[in-house]
Amino acid sequence: MVTAEEDAHASAVLSKARAENFPVAPRFLPREWRDDLMAVYGFARLVDDIGDSDLTFGAEHAVALGLAPEQAGDPLAMLDAFESDLHRVFEGTAGGAGPTGRTGPTGRTGPTGRTGSAAAAREPGHPLLRALVPTVRRRGLTPEPFLALVEANRQDQKVRRYATWGELLAYCELSANPVGHLVLAITGTSTPERVRRSDAVCTGLQIVEHLQDVAEDLARDRIYLPAEDMDRFRVSESDLAAPTANASVRALVAFEADRALGLLDEGTPLVRSVHGRLRLLLAGFTGGGRAAAGALRAARYDVLAGAPKAGAASVLRESWASLRGEG
């Protein structure tokens, strides 16, 4: 049973859904879809907050994962404990999980190396992971997308710069694309072509978010602008630390924003490949990304003075354009 205190800690994570560039689980969706999408969002948001050391009630989250309170400030220890707790979500399910010998995207079996025969199945310790169990069972979800998201945040602790566009895209394969795979799985609409289009949308959304958060990421000693592009536009790290963007930084951000829009365009046929309320949801994803790119343009690509955000009217307008097949 979830205590009131645990529920408050989980709510602090889930409350961040309102700040996303796209609607996470809008009310026009069926209730079961909303519940399952929010369960997946709760997982993704929590693992990102662990990776960013941005947890409200961090000590309580650490204890829920079986760690000492002071370990909340150690992202790698938290991620390892989180991955162990994630394996418990899949114990006893038809899909199997890490404890039955399946591995994640990097070949890891989890920090404990447990197997199904080594320990009896037990429920996860963290309330957001316990909330994920019904979704995994109802939708027959597999552990791979979840493990990829954990690995992306583990990579954030070790890789602070990306030399090429290709390296950044490989990171997005871990940090963004699995979310689209889960949305398609939850809605029962996954096909190879839809997954390909979804990957383009999710990567485009991730690139736009990186552009919005250049200053915030730099404060964490991370840069998601490829070094080869920074060299091309003659942008130095000291330029990114300035209070406002100079002409070179603006030109670089505009270049990367155009790349992100190209990915969103590539993924837009995904919207027209589905029907009903799912079509509205996916239009919201692509429309949210385009509106966020529009906010960058409206700010004249000065992402250092503050993170440009799109208004609701802009998101609605761009979502409608996606529904009509524009863009």
C-alpha cells in the first residue's frame, strides 16, 4: 500500500508533466490509456530526475529504492538501485525481465546480477514503479525500453560532450526513442514503419528540448550541441556561458532547430497512419515540438537569456497543422 508520504513524493515527480512541450496524457484519451501513459511518464520523469540530481524529497526516494538517505546525491548509485527495482516490475510477468537473464541495451543484467531462480519475486520498493506493474501486465510491455532510459541517464553521468551529430542521435536512441515505442505498445499500434516514424518524432522533440535548455545543461557541465557544429559556427563553450547569445550561437541554434524540424517532418506521417483519439495525441506530440521550435525562432534563437517556451495557442495551431498533414 502506498503511504500518504510516498504518494506526495510521487506526485512531486508527476507534477512536472505540465511543463513538457507536448501533452502527456490529455483528458480526451480513454481512462486506461491515460493511466498507463502517466505510469510510463512517472517512470521516465523519475529516472531523468535521478540522472539530473533534481529530486524533490531525494532522501525519501533513496530509501524507497533500498539505499541510505545520504546516497540520494549519488546518481550512479541511485540509477543502479532504480534498475534493480525496475527488474522487480517484470518478475513473474509473461514478458520476463532482467532477473530472468534478459539484458538491457548495453548487455547489462542489472547491478545485482540476480536471476529468476536466485530470488523470489517481490514487488518494487518505489511507489512509481509499483504503479507501473499493472501497465506492464495489461499491455505486455518488455523491459528493453525502460532499461534504455535508465542507461541514457547513466550515460549522462559519464559523457558530457558529443563530438558529432551521429553521436548525439545515438544518445537519443536511448534517451528519447524508447518513449515512443512505449506509447505505440500501450495503444496497440506498433508496426516497424510506425516505430521508424516515432523515432524521428522523439529524436526531434529531444533535440528541441536540448536547444531550449542549453544554459541549464551547461550548468550541469553538459553540452548537447555537437562539437563539430560548434567548430563550424565558431562557438566556444565560453560563448554558451554568456548571459545572452551572440550571433554565432544564434546561427548554431537555428541550424540545429532546422534539423529538429526536419526530423519532426519525417515523423509526421505517423499521425496520419492512426485514427481516432490516438491521432489527436500524436498530433499533439508533433505540434508541441513544432511550436517549441517556433518559440526558439520567436526568441531569435537566444536560448541563453532563458528557455523559450511555446504558448497553448501555438501548440494547438501546430497540432491542427499535423492533423491536416501540413508541415
